Amino acid sequence: MTATLRQTAISVVNTMIEGASMASTLIGGAAGAYLGYQVAPAAWTDGTRILLAGAVAVIGAVAIDGLAELVLAPMRRLMRTRSPLPSTRRSAPAPAATLGEALAQVVTATEEDAARRAAGDAFRIDDGDNFLRDENRWRGYEDGEASFYLAPGVVLHHRAEVGKYGRKNHFTLLTGDGEQPVAITSMEQIRLHLAARAAGLPAAQATGATEDEDKPHPAVIELHEHLKTLEA
């Protein structure tokens, strides 16, 4: 199979995977809405039953999406390894002779794993193939987190945690000039942030950030403070 055909096949499969992810969310939401409306007591008003159905729909969508990710995430990683570009993967290091050497090898492997996972999880905010999903642009850390350099003083930070319904990803925009970290959910937010910085406007105003958004993880805030120190 030629590189062009292989790339086309990979694109088709990736589209099917994302379609399956969206379909699972819709199915979970629809099933939750139906069940929520049916189990509501008949004595309740229609408005109350609809509110219950909506709440159960959200729970159902999140639950089914989380279960679907258990299957779809490995498939996404498999598609990334099928890239038609020449592979530059180096061979595994020789078995360690000492405990210290083994620890160093594991730290390096953990950092590479963090970078690859960040690139793989970036599909949630970047559906393209040549920017956030390029693992070579990510720098992984031994704690499993990773960062993506965007511009001088601007870094996209990735952190993942395993929740009740599967793996949950957090992308946060960090700056070194005193601005508060901003939770990122789309490429549009990043574009607006960079455009605002170029125009000298407040980042929160550009991205639509509010005080009601989830507060960044303490580790993210610590990294943010470290960035400000470096910029000083």
C-alpha cells in the first residue's frame, strides 16, 4: 500500500473512531433522557419530569462516553503508530546494570509516555494532525504531565487523571507574566488568547474565562509560578 493510500485509510479510520465517540455520547444521552422520563413518578408535572430526564441524560452521556473511551483510546494510539512517515523510533536501551540506571531509564520512558499521551489526548481540542497531536512538540515529565511550547512565555499544560467514568484530561494555558492559568477546551480559545496577548488585551477577556470554571490543579499552579520565575 502506498503512503498516500495508507494516509487516506488512516484518516477514514480516525473519522470512524471520532464518529463512534460522538455516537456513544448521543446514545447515552438519549437513553438517559428516556429512562429518566419513564422512571419519574406520574404525579410529577411535565416540567419536573423533563428536568429529571435532562439530568439523567447528562449522566448517561458521560457514563457511556467514558466506557467507549476504554475501547477507542487504544485504537487512536494504534492509528498514530500506523503513520506512513518513516519511523525514527530508536531501539530500547540495554538492561540496566544498577538500580540507579534502571530508575533513569524508567524516568526517560515515563517522560516519553507523558508526551505521547498528551499528543493522543489532544484530539479533544485539536482535530488536526500537525499541531497539538504531534508528540514531538510535547515535553513530558516524570510525574506523567506534559507541556507544549506555544510562544515565549506561553505554554499549554496537560494533566490526566482517572475518574469514575474513565480518563479525564485537563489542558491549561500557562503564562509567565502573572496572568491566571486558563482551562482550555478548544483551539479557538488558544487562538483568542494569543491574539489578545498580541493586542495587549487581558487573556481572560479574550477566552471568556470566568471565576466559575474549575480551579487549576495545585501542580499546575506550581508550574505556573515556576514559569513566572523563569521569565523574571
